[in-house]
Amino acid sequence: MTTLHEPTVTTTPAELSVWPASTTEPRPGDLAVGGVPLAEVADRFGTPVYVLDETEVRERCRTYRHVFPEAEVLYAAKAFLCRAMVHWTEEEGLGLDVCSAGELELAVTTGFPPERIVLHGNAKSPGDLETALRLGVGRIVIDSPSEIARLAAAVGPEGHQKVMVRVVPGISAGGHDKIRTGTEDQKFGLSIRDGYAQHAITRILDQPQLELTGLHCHLGSQIISVKPYLAAVRRMVGLMARLHEQHGLVLSELDLGGGHGIAYRPGEEALDLTMLASKVCDELTGACAAAGIPVPRLIIEPGRAIAGPAGIALYHVLAVKRTGDHIFVAVDGGMSDNPRPALYGVRYAPRLIGRPSAAPLARVTVVGRHCEAGDVLATDVELPDDVRPGDLLAVPVAGAYHLSMASGYNLVGRPPVAAVCAGRARLLVRRESLDDIRSRDVGL
């Protein structure tokens, strides 16, 4: 008698190229990350759930320290922050950049040294500044002229605070109009071209309690070319040279921000960090030599490039609907836990996990559970044609700007975060419950 076996399809290395390095396929159709089967994570913590590979986070921190050995590397907390993330980045030797009193308080109360934290923001509230001064934040990045007097007054005549100035270099770079921040037509920073940056710097120099340590710029996000960073170096060094000529000012720091692009789907390009580090450092050294000024210490601020590829989002399929030529696969999450496809048109590569399938692949659209036509997680992606309710879908590269941008739309609680490492899963952030939601509603 001949035994017929269901054919199985093995996963190729290319298909796992956007997954954490620890990802394995112990059985056909079943993926494990950090030694933990993802189906077990879903069973234990429910879905939707974010899974974060601790080893991947740490390795990406170490990569930055390795390729930028002389630079100060600050993790951009806005990408994703929790107490464990604060702890990991501190242990790996990174600083932090934060955008609010909330991010700052969480970091400092976790034990992160405040002097290694930089506070950003185009519209810092009085509470943000008060918290920063109270906790002893290392540097505050001035983003508008009105902040100068407000900050000087808050510091007081006997106080002292290190500051930087965010400069608009007039360079267009980034993966989408809404995440390009180096041009003149957006809300961040002070323009070199219009002279606002130079005017603000002059005003800061008149405030003895404010110590200007350097200049800052951030070109945008999802940048995959080195060229915009080299152009930014030249323009920022040019401004530094003019400040040295006019004021005798020697600035010790140059912050080029982050925005380092990553791949969300197999085959997509990512920024080459080794090339970035080599060319930026060479450009900085050469530009400063030509201008006759000392080379400032370089600062960079990766966020997505550290957290993004370390995260996976898990969902259960609730419904499959065939409408004309379209197949809609609806899951138990959506734009409340990942608004990025609706905001930026981001494209992901979800896959079926937890069971093998020999069915042919079909083009489907993965949609969420919310009352919104734009609640789409992945358009025109390939999943097995036998996908059905109860199946488990995994979305890689879900570690950045998912929980940090999650909302309370339709009063659906935000998902939990579980960390995996060395065969063990543990809860980092619990699921937002209906009791949490009810407790905030305090009146009739």
C-alpha cells in the first residue's frame, strides 16, 4: 500500500529576510522566534499581540555601536517605548531621545540616566520643559524662537541647561510626504535659507544660562540612500563655519537625526548602515577640514531601524469574504493597533502560521475589524487559498510605530507586548482591558 502524504511547502531564506534573525520553522507552516513558537504566544496571550525579539533589539543596538564607534547613538523612543526597551538600550550603551514628559518620565523612573537623554518637540508644553529641567535632561533641542525665552525663564538666572538648535537644511528625503521633515514646508526646525536658524542662535548666545552645544537636523523617515545625509553634512558644516566666523563659536556636536530605512517586505531595500557610517564620517571630516573648524562629535537617532524588524504582530482570522474578484480576510485587529497603512500606505507581508497548507496562493486583502473603509492592514498580498476563520496570521516588521501610535478607536483595547528570548516568552505590556477604558470615563 502506498501512503499519500500531503505536500508541504518549505520557507525559503528570502521569505524570512524581513523576520528576526532567530526565526526558524520547526514544523512546516509553524514559525518560532527567539525559540518560542508564535502559535504558543498567541494561545498564551491572546490576539492581537505584539511579539518583540529581545535578542534582535540588542543586536541592532550593537550594530549601531559597532559601525559608529565614535558617535553618540540615541534610540528614538517614539518608535516604541516600554520599561524593558529602556533597560535594553541602556545596557547596550545607547542614549535616548524623547518627545514628551511621558516618554521622559518612563525612561528616568526605569533608571535611565537623564543626562543621556535628549528632549525633542516642535511644540513643547510647559509641562514638558518643567519635567525636563526637574529630571535633569541632558540636552533640549530648541525648535522655535519662542522656546528660547520660555526655556531661559524656566531655567532661571542661576540655572544651566545644554541646548541644541534644530535646523531645516532644505533637503527632501523620506519614503512618504508625511514623513519628510528636512524641507522648508513643514512644522519642524528653523530654516537656514531664511536666516531663522542664525537669528535663533544669536538669541541663545545672549542667554548665559543656556549652553549651545550643537546643531540638529532630521531629514525624514524611511531613507534608503546615503546621499541625502551627505548633503545634510555639507549644509550643516557650512552653517557651523559661518557661526564660527561671525561669533567665534565652536560647536562640539552635530546631530543628523535618524530616518534609516528598513525593508518591510522581502526584496525591498534597506539603508546600508556600514556605508552610511563610512561615508558620513568621511564627509564630515573633509567638510570640517575645508572649513577650518574642529570636527564635532556625531550624534545619530535610530528608532525604527532598531525596533521595527524585531517585532511581529499576531492576529486571528475572524472572517473570509469573497466579493466579486476580491477576497477579504478580516482579522481581530486593525487600524487601532496599526494605523500606518491608512496613514502612509505602508505595505506588509503577512503569512499564515500555525498549520501547514498545500493550497495554491491567492491574492487577498487583509482588513481590520473597525467601522472604517480605510481599515486595511495589507492590500493585494498572497495567502493560501484555504485561509479560514480561526487561522493565525503573523505580520513581520511590526516593532515600530504600532503600539506607540495605537488608538482607542471603537473602544477596542490596545494589544499587549510579549518579549521572546532563549525559548521563553514574557509579558512586557499588558492588554488594555474594558475596565481600563471604563475607569477613564468619570462622569455623566
